[in-house]
Amino acid sequence: MKVTKWKAAIISTGRDLKYLRSSVFSYLKKRKFEVIAYEKTGYPVEPSVSAHEACIVALKECDIIILLIDKSYGTFFLDENISITETEYNESAKLGKIIIPCINQKADQDRNTILKAIKQIKEKKGITEDKAKTLVSPHYVDSWNVIDFITNVYDADKDNWVIKFSTQDDLLPNLESRLKGLTRAIYTKCLESQVKAIKRQKTVTLSLSLDDIINKGYFIEPEYEVQSGVEKGGLLQDCNIGKSKQHIMLIGKPGLGKSTLLSKSFIENAEQCLNDKSTEIPIYISLRGRGTSYHFDYNKFNNEYFKLYIGKEIYPLLDESKITRLFYIDGFDEISEIPSSLDRDLINSSLFFAEPFVLCIRTRFAEKVVKKLSIDDKCDLIIKLLPWHKEKAWNYIEEYCRIRNKEKLYEKIYDSYFDNDELRDIFESPLFIMMFLMLIEEPSIKLPLDKINIVFLYSEFINQWIIREIIRAGDDELESIKRDILDALKFTAWYFYKSRFESEIHFVNKEKISEYLSKIDSNLPSVISKQAFTSLLDIKPYTNEINGFIHEQFMEYLIAEKFIECSYTKDYPFKEYLGYEIRWEINRLIKSIWKIKSLEYLRIILDNLWSFYEEIVHSNEKSNLAIRNHIMYYIGRLPIKEAKRKLLIADDIEKDVFVKLSIAFGLIKLSDYKKEDEFYTLLKSDDLFDKANRGYHLVYYRDWNIKNEQPPYLDTGQHKWDATFQALRNHLLSKEPRHLTLRRVEYFTLKRFIEVRKKSEPLSKEDLKLFENAITDIENKDFRDKAYAEFKKLKKVWKKYLSK
């Protein structure tokens, strides 16, 4: 849909108000309105439509009607006993247009005088009003029709927002004030549209919109804990910032319902605002994929807001002093894959974080980025959503089946899965539960399923979604279309994801995706118009902008699938993919998918990774160093014995310190205690490896935003290490074997970060107690003793710099 300017129409009699109309026209044009007036060029006229009817048709395109009334009533409309101007006014009222009546003071005074006279004559002579009218005549206006027209306006405008003027010199300032006074009404127009759009948002079930989830009994308030601040009234009450006026951060793992809760809170606040005609305007902001160069400028955002929700440029005479904004912010953790390059000063000075807000964000992103940006310092309340416990999950499944009149289905689900603790990850997440429930409602799905895990859930869910949409569209050749759509979705997921490594903001639409896909496979652009393709994307109505997928986790899964496919075939984007630092959630999915692949399949992937490594092993180009590092990362995590042998070979031939670090970590995670001892000794004795080890961590965990630097990245103590510490803390409290074998190296790494910076922070006394208790998780006694000896060194260094 086309984005248009705000359009104002001037309606009045013509000849007697020629100069006034011209002044108003010029004033509106200078204020950036598009103006229509019958005497000006560009007035919309259609063939076979009379000039009188054209005036009525033109009103439909307008947003604001400026009505000017002076002494003349004007020409009658067609054969009716009413003027064109009054007909235009009545039609504007029927269409619900914003009308600003402007009445000459002399005409208004004439009406008041004559109406008083009529009243006196009626009372004195006891005659009807019609007969009394025959005894007096207006003094200023030309006829009783003008008096009746003015009365009609007053009767319709109960608030008496009528501008009275003597000359154009006092009309125009009053008109400007009146147009600025529309600010709240204009914002509520945007708000109404935004509420409708958010209510219509697709959920993981094709039959349910977000509005259905909220209002038909499917929504359950999540479990949560308050991490900072004091609750005022509970989760839902606090998130209604129209009441709480707080700055709130809402964190949690993916799929726990953060965005649903945010949307529900926004909708409730918005509907309250609309009902109360409040000047406190809630505004929902999605920052998904905006790039690290995003402006965080409210005025620029406002331009985007108007275009997105009402298809218009920003209203020219907004008066922001007349409203208060309440911000509901989603997608901050989807803004970029290089969050450390976000401008801290820009964000901290942004109006988004100055007025009341609820910020919805993933826990890992909050730990890595939010503290560095000091957003948490602005928050009155930090709330963490918790995974669902077993009882809550099963209560929800039972209620879902009851609402859908499928009680017997609940019994089948209960009998098949209640005692299956292996499905804990699925039943902890509202998103996965909804995906699971949608699947088992499919006629083709029979319980119990032979296998069910998160990989199966993603794969089968997306597959069934596409099939449903293809069948709905009545397309033939279902299998071939489904294959092309799925492939196009995987490439599109990669397209969106890799754009997040770039700083600039990308405007993406179907045409850009088509152009991208056509370079990969000439058959793929043909599916872009298919509902089965677009239904999984987040497409905005007026601008047709595509911000990504309807859920971030679908994008992550599709990328993981595409990487595994291309690493098997060596097709695009195999080499391109290995040039990027892929997020943890995607790599976790890759490892989960690997587990269900055959050994032969994994061996081919290993061979392809290794052949690419051999191709670039002697290159010192920065990009190739990063690729070699990433290749070693994936080889070190392939669940086959041959992977370790490749790492050992790479360790012998690799010369670059940065890549050798990746090899070392891979081998140690594979429980190579010989390599662990060798690497630990090297870190203690070699200053270059010590600095490179710390730099490796800073870069990997995004404390160090590398720009033009070449690896190895040598830590000199100038960078903060909050995100790195948090990651190391998580490892040191983990019971996974791959983390246990790294324990001594990571104690040493913590110790060196503290020594170089000469500060004990952010390591705390409580952390040390937890680390010491976790040492008992190491089963290998010899290695446990070595790790404990290094822990005591860490503790001693921590105490040394505690007072400093």
C-alpha cells in the first residue's frame, strides 16, 4: 500500500471567500499538508462525474476537513435544497473525518442576535418558530440558510471546537493551534491500527491469532522471579506501565512467552488508553534486525511509526507536549549480531529509555550486552520468566484440550508422555508446547510418536505448516512445491541473519528476497508469492517491509538445517557461513541435528570441513584466519571419533596462535588430558599465548568489538570483561564433561584477567564459594587435585586485589 501525506480539504463557498481560501491553502501547504481545493490544480475529478458529485468523492481521500463559513450559503447541490458546502460537511461527518469548523465572528454574532430575537418573538406573540422567522431577517449573512447551517455545526460539535475569526490574520494562528491540538487524536489513530495489527499476529497455530491466545483462554501467566526492584502489583499489573510508570526489563530464555506477555500488556494498556481518551499513549516498538547503526531517535522512529501503521508520513503539526509515551520494546536482542558495537551514549540518551518502558530481551543477551549499555541501571524492576514446571505444563495441555473440546486427546497425550522426563525441554517452553499440540491435532499424526525431541518438533512443525498452506491454496504437485518453499525459507533465514552482521539498516521486501534467491536457484523466486512461504514471515501491511520470521527460533532452526545441508554438499552458503561468528543458539541446534545423522553423513561433513581447512591453512588473510578458527570449532564438536584425529593433525600444522587456541579448546573438551596439561603449561610460560587466550575470550564473548584488528587479539587490560566472566562462570558451574575438562584452564584464565586489571571485580566471594563446591563434580581424582590447586591460586589473587 502506498504511503501518503496528510491530506486536508478546504470546503466553503467560493467567490466571496476566494482570498481567504487562498490564504488557508498556502498556510496548509507550507505546513507540509497535501491540500485539495476545487479551484486549485490537482483536484480529483473523474470522468462521467458531475462537478458537484466530484466534491463529495474527493472527501473520501482526505483526513482533515477545514470548513469556512461566512455570509453566503452558496450554490445548491444538484437538485436538492441544500448547498454544496453543507452537503460536503454532512458527508465528511458520515465518513468520520476530522472537521475543523471556522466561522466568521460577524456571522456567528448575527446568528446569536437573530436567535435571541426569534425566542423573544415566540414568547411575546405565542407563535411558532417558523412564523417568527418570517418576521425578522439576518443582518450580516445572506439568508436563513446560513444561520441554520451554523446551528447544524454547533449541534454536531458538542465540544464547541469552533474557530471564530474576523480576518485571516486571526484565523491562521487559531487554525494552527487547533491542528496541533489534534496530536492525541492522531496518535490514537496510529494506536488503534497498531493494536489491530498486533492482535492479528500469527502464532504457532494456524487457527489462532495472538488475540485468540489472549482472549480465548489459551494465555496463562508465566512463572517468574524478581531479580531487581520491588513489585507494585504483580507481573501483569507491573507490565501495564500506564499504571506502574516504571522502567521494566523482562528477561528469559527463548520460547518462554516474553513477547506474548509484552503484547498482552501493550494491548491492555492501549485499550484502556483508547477508552479513557488518555494522553498517555502506549507505543509498541520492534527493533528486530535494525542494525547497530539504528538511530534510537524518537523523531525518526515516529516517521517509521506513521508509515507502518496508517500508511502516512508523519503528521506535520504534532505537538509532543500534549502526550506522554509509554514504550513496549521487543526485538532488542535481534537488532544485530555485533551488539558490542551499539552506541552506548546514543542508547542512554534515547527517549525510548527515558519515559516508562518494558524491554523484552533474551537472558543471554541481557547478560552480555545490557549491563555494558547501562540499561539495567535505568530499570526500576527486572523480571525473569522461568521455565514451566511439570504441573503447569500439564494443566495447560489439559485446558487447551478442554477449550477445543478434545478431552480424549488429552488422555492420549497423558498416557503417552506424562512419565517421559526426556521431554522436559519441550514441556518447559510454552512455544514448544503449542508446536507439539498443533502437531498432534494433525489427522496424519498418530500417538504415541516413535520419537520426539526438539529437532523433530521443529522439522515436523514447519513441514506441516507448509503442507497446510499449500493445500489451502489448492496447489498441485505438493511435494515439489513444498521442497522449493522449504529451501527458499532456509536461504531467506540465512539472508536475514547474515545482514545482522552489518551495521546499516536494511529495508527488505519480497523483491529483494527474490533477487537474492534468483542468484542461488532460478526456481526459488517462483515460491515467494505462495502463502506457504510468506505466512512464516513478519510482513508489514503498508510498507511491505519484511523484518524476519514470525518467531526468531524458526529462523535459527532453518539456518542450522541449511548449514548442515551445505556442509554435506559443499554448496552455497558453506564457505560464506564459516566466515561468521554464529550465535550459540544456532550452534546448539546444529549439534542436536548432528546427533540424529548417520556416521557416514557426519564423516562426509568432516571431510568437507577438513578439505576447506587444507585449502586455506597457509593463508594469513584475516578472513581466512577466522574461517580456520570456525572450522576447528565445528570439527571439535562433531560427534565422531575421526574428528579428534583431525584436530590433532591441525594442531601439528597450524601456525597461527588464534586458530591453535580453538584447536586446543576443542581437544580439551574431548577429554584430552594430555593436551590440557600441555596447553595449561603453555599459558603459564608463554606471554603471547596468555594474552591471546584472554583476547580470544573477549572477542568470542563480544566484550571486544574487533574492527580492523588482526588476530591474534592480545588482551592488554583495556577492555571490560563482564560478558566473558559470565560465560566462564556458567562453565565453571556446569556439570557437562566438556566443561569439566576445561576447569583448570578457566581458573587460570580468570586469575589472569584479575591480575592484568588489578581488580577483583566482577568475581565475588559468593562466586568463589560456588566454584569451590563445583570442583567435586570432577570425577578424575588426579585432574580434580590439579584444578583445586589452580583454584587456590585464583582465590589468593582475588584476595590480593580485593581492597584495590
